Amino acid sequence: MFNLKKINIIIFSVFLILIFFVQGCSQSEIGKKLRGDLTAPQFAVRAPRFIVGCEDSDGGINLTEFGYVNCTYSDHYSRTFAIDLCSLNNESEIQEAYVENNGITWRHSYFDCPDGYVCYVVGNQYTNGARCMPEDQVEFECDDSDNGIDYYHFGIVETPENTHSDSCRPLWPDGEDEFELIEYYCIGNFLMSVYYECPNGCRNGRCIR
């Protein structure tokens, strides 16, 4: 036969253990769940990023030195926004990058090189940059046999990477007669091309007079 007194002691002991367990877990996640005390989820909010300052590596509008504009954001991240580039319209023109308003804003503007200077870049202008240099110190690596845009003479343009010849093609995709000339030429180091509708037709890479 069970001893009623012993049974009551065991039940009371188990009850005390449960009380201490719940109190010990009151600060834990388990205790919070048992008490229904769940914390609301936390969300991280990132403050908007803005430019706090820009610097020009060549000190401003300096046509004879290669430069680039680097700007820093409010979170200390920085990036290059613009570099000095040679114009693709005129070998004596440069697109200069510089800063304004005490370094808060930046610009990219075209300037003419000084007299006797041309815009020149060694290699790829997007990685090596561009600057105005004395014309007698420059040897361009783009050569045009008919010396520029000449619709009535056949020409060949040579660069270290490619060779392109002036050529004719039908003015319309389904046309038979060739009236459109593809004229290749150089601007400084750069290979350029233009399409021209020859008035009297095109033959052997030149317009017929």
C-alpha cells in the first residue's frame, strides 16, 4: 500500500521544480513563449546615401595632364565618376573631368587643346586616360591612306588591331545598284566611319564623279 504522505511530498517536490524551471527560463526564448511574451521582429533601416565630396586628380581644368574625378559617399564608399577623354569628333578637342562648388559637384565638358596640341592617349583611353600633347611629340597609331573623309578616293585605314577599307553597298537591303559608301577615317587614335549616299553611284570603295 502506498504511503499517502510520501506521495504528497513527491507531488509537492515536482511542483517546486516546475516553478523554478519556468522562472529560470523567464528571460530565455522558451520562457517568453511559455508566458506568451514574444518580442516584435527587428528591421534594419539604412540611411540614404549621398555624395559628401569629390576630388579631381589633376587639380581642376588641366588639359595637359590626365585626370579623373573620384567622389566619396556619406557611408565612406567611393567611386570614379568621370575621366579625361579624347573627343571622337575632333583630334584637337578633349573632354575634361573636373569638380565645382568646393568639390560637391562634378562636370564633364569639352575644351579645345592649346594651339599646336592634339588630344592623345596611350592604349585604351578608359584605363590610361587622355591629355593634350604637342603635336610634334605624338605619333598616332591610326593611319588613313586617303587622309580623312574623302568620298571620291578609295582609302584603307590601319590600326594596331584592325584594317578597314572603304566599301560600297546597296542603299536598300533589296537594292541592286550600289549607292552607299562606307567611308573609314581616323580621329586621333580612333577608327571612325560614316555612311554617305553617293549622287552618281558607288564603285570600288569610292563615289563615282
